[in-house]
Amino acid sequence: MTSAHVPVLAGELVDLLDPRPGETAIDCTFGGGGHARLVADRLGTDGTLIAIDRDPVAEARFAELAAELPCRTRFIRAGFADALQQLADEDVTADLVYMDLGMSSMQVDTLERGFSYVYDAPLDMRMDPDQELTAADVVGTWEERRLAGLFREYGEERYARQVARAIVRERARHPITTTNELVEVIAGAIPAPARFAGGHPAKRVFQAIRIAVNDELDQLDRALPLAWHLLREGGRFAGISFHSLEDRRVKRFLAARAQGCICPPELPVCRCGRTPEAELLTRRSIVPMPGEIADNPRAKSARMRAARKLEVTA
């Protein structure tokens, strides 16, 4: 069973993107549909909501929700980069595109899918259960050096080498197939003073494995330019991130599009002719209010950035 989905930064997203009657919105990461419902209510009967998700549970949730929404709807079950490419190939354009990145509350709360380090479950972590690679495959077959690099790069884990070595040593005795087994190995590899200094000792390693299993950062790198391409002039984009690896990508992407002249400062006049193609709607990332964090602990790490697409002048 899954609990009710509580969208993070929902009010702030709607305020920034300002959905209007008759517009087209693309929800790149539908999840439980919390953001989509609020956006769809603003689009009205002449508007269109296109929802994307690779999780069949999200697809089932969309089928339930679509009947209640006032606007036209469409669902694409795919990774959001592939789905955005499909829409680009169809010459679809949109007024709003937004992404609620990382795993959804539904996925965390469906215990048997193995996303959480708090409950014992099979090591799975697939957002799309039809794909082959699982967390058990990563833990059970990747060589020590590759595991250490994964934990360091995607989990920003200080003790990445020690954790990787402990996993390889433990799996030589018996396969590591459950979340509790993996948590025990991780906790045993991290020095006691550091074990709980930054939250749960398995948090960063679980994040890294989940990102690798679902190819999340490559999906994001491919999706950002596609999302921007689909926006009409005046269209608005927002990205909600839950760790620094995502947030840095969104920040840099939007900052690059908001940049004007790139000529060397010693030139007296601009020769590059570059003009900004984006207006940043958030100079700094927007974070949840304390009350929202109290109601939804996942919101603690949330960051939202947004921009408007400007008219491109010749």
C-alpha cells in the first residue's frame, strides 16, 4: 500500500509558473500527481496536461486522476528524456514544463520496491520495474573500484572506498539481497564517530545506487535542453531537486541561458552578439517553509529553480 502523495513546493511552483486557461503544460515526473492536479485546475477546459513517468504505478494513478481534471490529458510512460524527445519529434510546444526530480513518495512508501534504508525489502530500486538492472545487480556484480567511484560521485560519500571494500568482502561470503543486509554492511564500514553525524549512515550510498540503477543524472542532462526546446517564447520552466547533483545541473543550465554577452571584458563593445534567452524567476533556489518540512521530512532537501523563455532576437 502507498500513502497519500504530498507534493513538495506545490504552491510555490504554481505561483512561479502561473498556469493560465488554455495553456499546455508538461509534467515530466508525474509521480503521485500532486503538482499536476494543481496545474490542471488552472489550465481549464481548453488547456492540455501532458504527464510523463516510467513507473506503472504512476500510470495507474494518472488514469484515476485524469477523469477528475478539467483539461485535456495525455500520459507517456517512459523516462522523461525519451518522452521529451518523442514530443519534440511530434513538434509539440508547451507553455509550462516542470520536473519534480528524484524518487516519488509513492516509490519510497511502497516498501517492497527497496528504495528505503529504513525498512527491510529486496534490493530493487527500479523506477521502471520492466528494466533489467536492479540494485542487487549493482551491489552483487560491480567491482570494488567501480562501486567506490559510484558512492563517491553520486553519493558524495566520504567513506566510499571503505564501503565498497566491505560490500565486496561480504558478498564473497553470501549474496547481499536485501536492504537491511546492505545497511548493516554500510554501517559496519563507516567509523563510529561519523556513523550518524550526517543522518542515516546508508543515506548517501542508497542515493548513489538508486541514481545508477535509474540513470537519473544522464536522464536529466538529456532532458533539460529538450524541455527548453519545447517551450514557446514566454514559456516557463521549473525544476525541483532533492540533492546537490541535480540542483547544480538545473542551476547551471538556467544560468547559461540567462547569460548575455560572453566577450572578454577588455573589449570595449560586444562582438559576440549573444543575448539572454532566459529570465531567471528565482535568483536563489526556493526552499520549503518550516511547516512543510514538518509535514513532509522529504521536503527538507528540496530546492526549486525556475526561468522564463525570452524572445530570441536576430
